Amino acid sequence: MNDAGRILTRAAGFCSVLAPLPLLAGDIMLITGGLGFGWTIALWVTFVLFVPAIFGATYLAVSRGSRLALVGGASAYFGAMAGASMQVLFRVWAVLTEAGSPQAVETLRGSMKLVATTQMIGLFFPTGLIILAISLYRARVLGGAVAIALAAGAVLFPLGRVAGLLVGFIGGDLLLITAFGVIGLRLLAEGAGAGAQSAHVRA
């Protein structure tokens, strides 16, 4: 791995560790205060950070021979992009609610065009994470417990946001923090190891 690859791997590692943290903070804001402007910002930051984290997780599995990880990574990436874009819609909801226009909010919520092109395609994110969990386990990047934590966190993700279950919010977030924390440490170690090897070769 060259220096550019080492830097990108470590950047993906840092993003992997950080990505689920604003998700938890935002969900606590949602539970305690309802859908507000701050929650949409926290979720947007989360999905932006998840993009390099997903690339990093996919790299770990693919570099060890997993082709299935390409499917999982592509799905999770597409879902993360959808998740980031739908925060604009939720931000509009929050502003309209603050302005005292509940009828406009209900109109937006009832629009199948908006729901189909934002919220529905967001399901690619948890689906992709489940596939990545399987890939990372089969590639021996993650142990069984961490892979299960990643898959379970992915399952709980829509249960909180679609079904409104508290365990889907907090429980799912904590599982994703655990799983992506481990993935992030793997990426940081790989980047550091490659960097040491590169320095040794140059010496």
C-alpha cells in the first residue's frame, strides 16, 4: 500500500469510529425534543461520515477475497447518500413545524413522490450493512459477536425510525457504535501497518 492508500485507510478508520456518534446524539435529541432542526444536522453529519466508513469496511472484506462485500458496500453507500439527502426534507418539516404550518408538513408527508424517492430508498443502508456484516465475518475481518452486532444494529436501524421503537434508536445506535468502532480500529491498524512497512522499504 502506498502513502496515499495508507492515508485514505486511516481516514476511513477515523470516520468509522466517529460516524455512529452523532447518530446517537441526534436520536437522543429526537426522543427528548421531537423532530427538530438540530436532529437533521446530526443525521446529515452521520451519513456523510458513514460514506468513507462503508468504503473502508468494503475494502477490508474485498481485499481478503469477498466479492459479496461489493454488493453490500454499494447498497450501504446508496442508502447512506439517500439518508443524507432526506435530511433536507426533514429540515423543511422542522422549519414548517416551527413556523406553525402543520398542514404543509402533512402534505409533504403524504406525498408518495417524496416518500418513494427519499425515505424508501434509505432502506438500502441497513440492507447493505447486513450484507457487509456477513462478508466481514466470512472474510475473517470480524468475529462472530461483532458481526452479529453490526447486523443487529442494521436491523434495528429502521425499526426505530419507521416503527418508532425506542430500542431501535438507542439499542441500534449502541450496536453500530460497537461494530464500526471495531472496524475503525482494524482500518487504523492496517493503515499504520502499511505505513510502517512502507517506511521500512524506503529505509
